[in-house]
Amino acid sequence: MRANAKQREPEIQAFWAEQRLYERLSQENAGPVFTLHDGPPYANGALHVGHALNKILKDIINKTALLQGKRARFVPGWDCHGLPIELKVLQGLSGSERAALTPVSLRQKAHAYALEQVEGQKAGFRRWGIWADWDSPYLTLQKDYEAAQIGVFGQMVLSGHIYRGLKPVHWSPSSRTALAEAELEYPDGHTSPSVYVAFPVEQVPAGLAAQLKAVGLETEALGQPAHGGRPITLSVAIWTTTPWTLPANLAVSVNGQLDYAICRVEDSDSLSNHLVVASELVESLQASLSLRLEPLVTVKGAELEGIVYRHPLLERRSPVVLGGDYITTESGTGLVHTAPGHGVDDFNTGRKYGLPVLCPVDEAGTLTAEAGPFAGLNVLKDANAAIIAALKEAGVLLAEQGYAHRYPYDWRTKKPTIFRATEQWFASVEGFRQQALDAIARVEWLPASGRNRIEAMVGERGDWCISRQRTWGVPIPVFYHRESGEVLLNEATLRHIQDLIAEHGADVWWQRDEAGLLPPAYAGEAEQWRKGTDTMDVWFDSGSSWAGVLGGLAGDAPRGAGLNYPADLYLEGSDQHRGWFQSSLLTSVAVNGQAPYRRVLTHGFTLDEKGRKMSKSLGNVVDPAVLVEGGKNEKQEPAYGADVLRLWVSSVDYSADVPLGPGIVKQLADVYRKVRNTARYLLGNLHDFDPRPQAEGGHAIPVAELPLLDRWMLQRTAALIDAVTGDFERFEFYRFFQALQNFCVVDLSNVYLDIAKDRLYVSGAAEFRRRSCQTVLSLVVERLAGLIAPVLCHMAEDIWQSLPYPVAERSVFERGWPTAPAEWRAPDLEAPLERILELRALVNRQLESCRKQGGKGQEQEAAAGIGASLEAQVQLELEAGDDTAPLQEALTLLAASTHPQVDNLTDWLLVSAVRIGGAAPAGVLAEAREGGVTVRIARAEGQKCERCWHYETDIGTHAAHPSLCGRCVAVLG
């Protein structure tokens, strides 16, 4: 019962390895190929329960496929490039070692670190019983993989989907590189310093000037005193949460369809006595700005186009322009400060008006000389405060307040990012967006809501920035002309670089100069070209796995043998709709016009028992290694083994977030032990059983000749097989978990085995009533082992190796998925036996009340209560009527059985005698009436047989065995 999983599970795994079970089944099964393609975990850090949820789900699916005869080859993968590994390497070096680093030496150290991490994670996965091509995984740093990735990039280039452009991208000053959407996170609690600023108007278009003149506002007099009073001032009011971008302001954008109000500011201390704001926001702005605003005239945004304003901090004049639908009245003023170098909408609007792309911020996030007096300030540290102070001094700061909102952070460094215009390489999603949406529609998404998520993301996403300013990655294989900056990127250069990388690996890009990298046709002009230094986004790395692993490019890679493209299934966390699912989809559609998967299944995230995210600071992290192998103090942290971890994965509805904690683990261990104890009981009672038919010298009784109880048990087993097969096909493993628990606890333990104990222990060894029961036990235990094999794989194999009779298959996995022969099926028995089980429950409740009345032990036998149920006799009365008709029919069926030595109500109720009808017994201890059935409990007549514990009236009449009943005497005879 202890299972000794810490030692026993590795022994079972060694047996599988020795038998080459996975290899033989995945390559030699007669069924179709089934490919669940592994989304590569990142090769950094110890495994956590999220890894366990993901990889065990995959393994359950793959093992089921193998049992069903499919060739389910599982190639595990690892994502090996990228900044976290580069940073880990740099953190481990001294200052002098860093200074001496070359790109090649850094890459070599990162390569070695990644391989070390892969080995550590691989050992953990294998300990969980995961079957895979562990000796030949795919790593994104392998030569053949990198070459396939260059092939994908090259096909996209030649199809016109890749371009280089100056655009604002998510930039991480902490990583000093551009980032893709999938590399961002939005933590709670970010607050930005938001400001309302008045930009002084200097010129107004004639049409607007006429309208203002009609309400007494002479625009020619802007800046001139009115009747000896304050100067007449008009300003456009903007609101921004990034004051540091104000030095890059080149326009103010308005929505041409919105209404705007030119308001008199009724406050003698105000900075500007007239403001332009959106009409809808006048009321709320009076509160935000603590000013009274009196609308003088209302105009459409289109009429504001052409206003010229003065930059309040720099010597610059800029226009009011028309933006798009991104300008709303949900917040701010309805006028948007526009810096084309620091926002996508700003960039697009600026391009429409021919505005320059001003980006006065360097890669470290420091303002450059173009920012004038603010040069040298860091935009995430001191620039905001300095600029706000300057606005206040200039008299244009209308209001300042903290603003809590979603803000993008670098998911690796956990530091804020900025929008910054740089020259980057992009994949033009616009070029194949509709194809991608069409491909999404052809995929089966589980749950179905996954389709909506990825459709929305693909439908709305901008072009994909695929270049990174880092060293540890796959190079973007491009050359730039040293004088003109012209780009050299064509079929010849792409093919040549792909061939070099296939032979030498991506390091060759850094190891060789241009002469050694350019194809022969360009060798003579090598000195004119400079190789690029950018690497590819790691999502492009992993998103190319359909080519590098599944052989999805023309001229299939050798690794693709025995794998399907498109894959039958992708299975990852729900966050991958914006990550791997999407990058895989976009690259595959761009090259082949189809998704790389037929079905996509997603799971949620792991939480603690209170629904909180696991974190070291909360102390609520469940370490899967400790759960499996035990902690330092095994009394406090016992070694539960991998099967308990696997059972947890099968027990949760993983379509949502799933909890795990010490209490849940303890409950799972109890279920695990219940299943194990059930199997142990079945095996223990088969020690002398030969499962061959009697005609062949064995002990098995033909199914057609079995008693009703046994046929009912086989019907229940058949129903379990049907249900679990459906559960596994729908990937609803939690239903399997519930069905298994119910089968072991209710059908087997509480009913069948409870009743069968008398048959198994008291009958003669070779008696029909015992052999028929053993026949059922052997059939059930073999099917039970097969059904639990995908989940409780070690226990299933342990059961198989413990079968006390020979079977043809060395392993449970060679037997195949359990099926129920047609002769097992007796659905007509379900309803009648359900009536008898209801009667049994009624009787048991009365027996329990009798136990509570009396005590235990022989000295109390004369007391009112009873102890064991065999001390009781039961009398039943059934009223005629519809309520009792089903039970009456069930009892008639039971009475008609050709095996009364098994199918009798006395044994099924576990009492010593049952009488239906007649006079009530003397000394009734309990009586109950339900649904037309009356149950009376009394003490059984006679004495207790020492061997079978039944109370019989013939005890003492057998001279050879005076303490035994006649049945036991006959058995011993």
C-alpha cells in the first residue's frame, strides 16, 4: 500500500527503457500517425507545476494514442535563445571577463548554459514518466533547426512579407532591444504622472477665425492685451501620461467627426483665457482642471485642422492635424499630443501629413541632444519630473495627477518599456492577415473560445517586429552597403547563408567576415558590404518549429519522418494565443498558406488552494520535485511519487486555472491509495487462478455461464470503458478521474467486493462460486490497469507485473486500449440491480442504527444492538403497487437465477438470513418503511460459525467440527 514510489517508479521506468517500449510502439504500431507537437519550454530554471500540468497532459494524450495503436511519436523541444540566457551568462562573469567577451565567446557560453539547463529539465520530465524521443529532442540552437528557420525567413522575404522600416516599436531600455507584443506583460499597480498642458495657438485658419470673431474673440489679437487688460490667449489643451515624450511633439491630432468647444476660462489666475477641448468633456474637465469653462462656440474637429501652435518648451511651431478613430472622449481632452517617433497611431498620422519621425531617445532610454535642455535625462527615471517642472515654469501646466493604468513591461527584466522609433525588420502581417484568419477558422479550438481570442489578436495586431539587438540568437542574414545603406537580401544570399548555417551552425555569422559569408557571386565586392548585427525574435525561433521539426518546408527534414504537418494537436497554456500559437500560425500561413495544426487545446494556469498565484514571497509554491521525491523532512514532505502528480493533472478541469496545495495533494494521495488498494485486493485474490478456459485446463468460467452479480460487474466495467474512452477522446480527463474513483469506491469496493468476500474466503478453492468471482476479478483488473495506464502509468505497470498468472504481453502498454466484448454487455441488468442496491442501502441504514443502540463484544450480545451485519436477520414486506413493482421484478429476477449459491439476497445484503413476507421476527431491533417497502432487523437465530461468521442453527451438530456450520464442514471435507 505504501507503493514505495520513490524507488519503484524509477525501476518501472528502467523496465520500459530496457524493453524500448515507447520506441517500439511509436514506430511499429499498426495505426495512423498521431502528432502532438511540443511547444518548447524555455531552457532556463527549475521545473515548476506549470511544466507538470503541460507535459503530463501531453503524455496522457500520447500514451492513450499509443494504447489505441497509433504511431504517436513525441519529439520534445526547448527554446534556447534569447535574453534571459544571455543575462544569466553575463551575471556569472566578472567585470574584466565581460570586457573580454566577444560575440562568439558569449554565444559559446550561452550555448553551454542552455544545454546544461536542458539536461536538468529533461531529467525532471523523465522522472514524471513522460515518454518522448529524449535522446533526440529538438533545440532551437541546433544547426538543422536554425537552417530551417532561415528557410522560413527566406520564404517570407521572397514572398514580400519582410521589410525594414523606421517605426515606433516596444523598446526595452533595460534589455536595450526591441520587443514583440508576446514579450510584454502588464502588471497591476503601474501609475504614470499624467499632465494636462496648454499649447499656445499662434495662427487660426480663416474659417475658424470668422466663427471666433462672431463671438467676440479676435484671433488677430492673440497675445495682445484686451482693452488694457490681460493678453488674449487661445490654447489647445492636451493630456498625456508620458510627459517625457513632449520634446518629440510635432503635432496635435483631433478626431474630425467629434465636436470641440472653444471655451472662455473664467478664472483670472488661469494660464490661458481660452481653451480648445472636446465638447463632451467640458463638464468633467472643469473638475479635473479646477477651472470654470464657458463654451463660446462649437465646431467639428475637421474645422480645427490647420491651427498652428507654439511648442511650450522648445522653439518649434507645429500644426493641428486630423487623426483617426483612436481619438475618443473616454479620457483626456479629446486632443492628442502627437509624437510620431513614440507611438504607432502618432506614426501613422504623422506619415499621412509628412511629419518627420523625431525620436530624441537613445537605446538606454536617455534623451538626446534633440531634446534640447532635457538632453541626458532618463525617460523612466528623471525626465518626467524635469519636464513637468519646466511646464509649470512656462505657465502652461493646467493640471498634474497620478494615473493608474495598464502599462507594458519587459517580461524578462520586469522593467517598464517605451515606444521608440528605430530601424527594425518587420513581418508585414497585413500581407497575409486574411489568410491567417481563414486558417484560424479551419482549426478546431478547444475550448471554442480560443478561436475568438486568437482571431481578435490576429485581426488587430500591427506588423510583427522580428529583429532584436542582441547577440544570443539566430542572425537576420542581411548585408548593408557601407556607403549607401542599401540592403542586400535575395535568394542567392539567403540560400548561401542557410547552407552555411546547416553545416556550421549560426555561430558562423559571427565567426566569419563578409567575404566568408557572401555567396561567390558577391565575393569580389565583399569590402563594400557590412553584415547586420540583429538577431531574430525568439518567437520567430519557436514559431518556426513546424518547419524545423515537422518538416513543413518543401524537402522535408529527416527529423520530420513519422510526424504530421500540420500537426494533429498543439497543447499549451492559454497565454500562447498571443505567443507560440500565433507565431507558429503566422509563419506557417505566410509560407504555406495553412495553419501548422489541426486542433489546438489550451489549459489554464496553476494557483494555490486559495486561488492565488504561486510565489516565493507568499510561501505557497508547490515544488513538483519535492512532491515526487519528498523534502528534507519526509515526515512533513513525504515522497508521493510521480503518479500522484499525474493524478492531480487528470483530476482538474484544466480549461480554467487549476489549484494545487498540500490539502489537495493529501486528498489525491488518498484517492491514489484507494485505487491501489482496490487493485491489490483483486490481485491478492487471484493467487491460485489460471485465466485459461476450463476446457484448456484453466479456471475461467465462460461469461454466458456467470451469475447475475458477476454479469452486472462486467456490465459496469464495460460502461466504465465506454465512458473513459469518450472522456479521453474529448480530453476531459477530470471525468475519467471521477469515473475511476466512483468505480473503485462504489461498484467494486462497496458493492461487488463487499458481497464477494464470502465467495472468495469461505468457498472451496475450486468451487464454482469462487472461480466465477475470480474470472471477473481477472477480467476487471486487466482492464483497470489498461484504463489507468495513460494517467497512473507506474501503478498500471506495477499491476501488470504483479499479475499472478502469465500473460502474452510483457507490459500493460502492449495489451492496447481496453475494450469490452459484446458478451459483457447486459444493460438490462442495470435497472433491476439498482433497485436491489437501493434496498441494500435501506437495510444498511437500519443495521447502522442497531449498531449505535448496542455495544460490541460477546458480553453484550444480549444487549439491544448488534455488531457485524452477519449477526442480523432481515424481514421484508412489499406492498402491492407501482412503487414496489420495480423491486418486486428485481427480486423475481434474482430468485430465477440458475446460481442461487451466488445470486441470493442473503449474501447480497451481508446478513445471515432474509425472509420476505410472513410474521415479523421476535425481538425487532429496527424497523423502517420507505416507498412501500418495510424493513425489520432482528438478531439472527442460531450461533456464529467460527469460519464463515454466519449465524446458523446447525452449529454443534457436526462431530468433527462442532464450532462450524454445515456449509463450512462440507468445504473442509
